[in-house]
Amino acid sequence: MGILAHVDAGKTSLTERLLHFAGVVDEIGSVDAGSTRTDSLALERRRGITIKSAVVSFPLGGRTVNLIDTPGHPDFIAEVERVLGVLDGAVLVVSAVEGVQAQTRVLMRALRRLRIPTLIFVNKIDRRGAGDTDLLRSLGDKLTPALAPLGTVTDAGLPAAAFHPYPDGDASPDRDAGFADRLGQCLAEQDDAVLSAYLDALPHPLPAARLRRELLRQTQQALIHPVFFGSAITGAGIDALARGVGDLLPRAGGDPDGPVSGTVFKVERGARGERTAYLRLFDGTVRVRDQVTLRQGQGTTREGRVTGVRVCTDGTAARTGKVVAGQIGRLHGLTDVRVGDTLGEPGPRTTAGLHFAPPTLETVVEPARPGDRSALHTALVQLAEQDPLIGLRHDDIRREISLSLYGEVQKEVIGTTLAEEYGLPVSFSATTTIHQEHVDGVGQAHETMGEDGNPFFATVGLRVEPGRADGGVDYRLDVELGSMPYAFMRAVEDTVRDTLRQGLYGWEVSDCAVTMTHSGFNSILSTAGDFRRLTPLVLMTALRRAGTTVREPMHDFRLEVPTRALGQLLPLLARLGAVPTAPQAERYGYLLTGEIPAASVHTLERRLPGLTGGEGMWESWFARHRPVTTTHRPPTRPRTDHNPLHRREYLLHVVRRV
């Protein structure tokens, strides 16, 4: 079970309260005091936010709940990304004071798209300004109308606030006579058979047994989302939520005797550099001393031997000899394991691809001490093993290391981690927006071994053309696979993918197809190095003939502003390149929706409080890439790697390196 929320909605406090409710801990930890079980990093305790996902387990009604506490800050959405693929169910936490926030909507869209059974817990009902009825309406408007509130709140906004679950039986007049009817309506909206039964039963509600059965079925199919209210601080509503988790979320399935199928969703390094893999096992059994197959996407497989197993149970990770289907285990001994690896057959969601947008920001990191450059690269490689989306890129020519980021907080955390855990103080360049290059047409080029101008013992021909949307680089062969040794074939493909990280304008080339059209080698003189050096020359020539268009990331946005601020905001949106729809009059002022370049989001967020007197409500999320609209030269990436845009310069560069 995952606990997900916008930052500061109370996820970690709720985790502590559930552990206390289950009897796993005697004293409830505090985020402010840095004493929670799941925020174990020193940096997490100091900042009071979750940075890395953490696993803790507790018994509940005869079963074990493996709870994964995830970060709420949008800069660490990659941690949530990896967790979604291993969940049986989720609890989405919403603050009763702040209500639905930008990250709440992003998370709910992903949960519904993946059809993950989800309960909603409205936290902080004891805080001043907490709402219940209005908040339910907001949940329906901004998240999904498929909601089933399972109780009422009294004394909202006061320390004595309480949640009263509806009775688990036919509605009683002293509690809420209309509950069964309202629940029946909610369930009928999702299923025609329930709608027919509901209409046939009028004017009486559906029987309690039928309502319970349908609520369970529709919750586990992610058709409807039960809503609970409470407070992680006072404990109000926690018992009702715990019963909901035990009764409504599906049990982990899987066959312990079947073929091994699991997903590695987290990798940690110990004090001596050894790796620990967090594995969700869907099927089969993994034992100590087992030889396992690791697979990353559609790439090559690697082998590893398990030397130790710990299984999450009753709040601890107990050393055991095996992990079985349905459990989360910590595996030791897999020296080459990486985040996202599958063991054996892929799990049910491992092929779903990215659930959230990729990073759209980039920065260059420099060591404070020039002699630390090699150590810095090694440290960043280790961090990239734990978070592959930081997009580590090393420029051999300029001796620079670039990182892809989600935001400034993530950059600060990386800097602090390097300084405190690796002893490497660093500085960062100003953050820039990552663009993409898309191929315009079809371009071909080839170089033949022995002909003038080709100093390499290799023949390579390549064709470049547009590919499918969001398809990355599709590499194809138009030559016989056995026409060259596999090592040479692999050298060409690997070099193609590496070269396309820097296109004609320095940005990564995506959504394209590259086909190998010519191949040849000398059985005595050719080496893989010849193909690695020739391939960039051929590829960039073909790419130049095809042409590329630079595209910038765009965000969709939703902006609620008071009436008095509209006149100042519209010109600002225009200057920032935003394209808003017509303003819609609302009871609080105006609602604006539209799209805005990602590079302008930070500027608008900084200006918005002053223009709206702190009353503006802003949400944005990545939507697409669009061609850069400018009459000038398309933006060139700063500090680009050396790619062979000029033949003579490239050949001289190769000679110098050799």
C-alpha cells in the first residue's frame, strides 16, 4: 500500500499513527522533531520532508500491510514513479485546510490511469479552517466525481473534531438515514446492473449486504474511491481508515510456486558501497544463494546471486532465508542491480512506462576542489543508480557534468548529499530548461571502408527519419544480423543512442527511427573502436540532411484569481508566452486555464502572490513539447558535447584522443 499526497498534507504523520494503531510502535514519532520511522535520512529529519520512499510493515486484521511512504514534494516525483508499479492499493491524503493542491491532482490522475484501488483520507480536520462539505465538493470537481464518503465530521476546525463512520448495516435514523441511498447512487453511477437494482428498489435503498458487496468490488476495480476523514495528530478517524484498508483494498496475489516475477523499486548503498535492492515479488520465491536474472526494460539481461534476504514484517526487516510472492524483500549480493530492474518475468505494471513527466530542467555541477572531479563523477553515478531520472551526462571535452532535475529543492538536496555523505562540496550553474530536437524528414549517409576520407576500418550506413510519438529512439537493421560480429553491431547501436543525446542544436533527439543500411569490416584489422568512431560522423551527416526542429516543454495550467487581479495577469501571461482560454467567471473571481512554456512557470509563480494579494491559486503540469516559436535561430544547448558537426574538426579530435 502506498501513501501519497501533496507535500505537508500529513503522509508521514499518518504513517506513524497507523503504526501506533497497529501496536508496532509505543510512541508516535514527530516530523518536526525528526523522530519518525520512515524519514530516516538526516537530511529528511532536518528539512521535515520525505525525500526517499521508505517501507514499513504492520499487522492488520490477520494480514501484513507493507506500507510505502512516498515523497510529497514535486521535485521528488521520480520516487513516486517507481513505487506505483508495485502497489496493490493506495491511500491519497488531502489536507482539510489546503484542500486539493497541484500535486494531489497529478497523483490522482496517475492512480486512476493505472487503475490502482485508492482510498482518500482527508487529514487535519482538527486544524483551524478545516472544511468537510465544501471540501467534498472540491474533491469531486478537481479529482473525480467517483467518491463515496463513508462518514460525517463533527466540530471541524476544533481540537475535538471527530469522524463518525456510517453504520455497517442498514442506515439508522439516529446516524444518517440517507447514507444508504446516497451510497447506492454513487455505486449506480459506475455500473448499469447496480443502477437497475437501485431503481427497482425505490423508494427503499439497496440492502446493506448488496451495498457492501458492490462497494468492495468497485473499490478494488478502482471505479470508486471511499473517502475517510480524520487527524493523524489526534488520532480521529484512524480506526475507520484502518478498517477500510483491511476490508476494501485487495490482498496481494501471486503464486509462490510459480516462475519468479518481481520489480526492484529502490536501491540503497551501505557504508562499504554494497547495494541493497528493495524487491516487490509478484510470483515465485527467491531464496538465499539463488542465481537470478535481472532485466532493465527491453535491454540485455544480467545475472546475480542473492547472498542475503530480509523481509518487511511487523515494523522491522527480519533476516529470512527467502522472500515469497506478495512480499517486499531486501536482497543483498546483487552487485549490478539497478532501480527498475525486473527479476524473471515483468510484473503487471513494469511495462507501463513513465507515469509522470520527465525532468524539464538541467544544471551543470562543478566540484569546489578541482582535484575532486573524478570522485564527483563516481558519487553522481552512485546517486544516478538510485534515481535514474537525474540524467547524468558527462562532457569529456569541456570536463563538465550535467544533471536533469525536477526543481531547485532537488538541486539543493543533491548538493547537501554530496557534501555530507561523500565529502564533496560542489556548486551548480543556473538551472536551464531542457528542450528536445525532433527529426523533420528523412536523411541518409554512409562511409565505406577504404574510400577517401574514411580513415577507419569500418563501413557504416544509416538512415534517420521521424518515429512514433513518445517512442524514444527506435533502432532498426536493414542489413543481415550476421553480416558483422555482434560486438561491432552492438558498438554501432550503442553509439547511435549516445550520439543522439546531442543533436544539431545540442539537445537530445527523440521520437526518431534510425536504420542501419550498410555494414562492412576487415576481419583482421577492424575493431569495435573503429565503429564507435565512425558512427557519429555518419549519423550526424544523415541527421543534418534530415533536419531537426527544436521543441520546448509546455505545461497546462489552472489559475484561480480574484477579479481585481485579472487586468494585470492577462498581459503578464502574454509576455510569458502563455496561451490562456477565455476567463470563466466563478464565485471567487475568475478561472483561467491554458498552456505556458515550462521556462516561464517559475517567473509566474514568483510574481503571482504580489499580483493577487496572496489569493491566487496556481497549478501546472507537464503536457507536451511544441516547436519553438521564434523568428531567430533556435535555442542552442549551452555547453554541448563534441559531436561531429564539422568533419575536419571531428577527425582531428579523434586523432588527438587516440
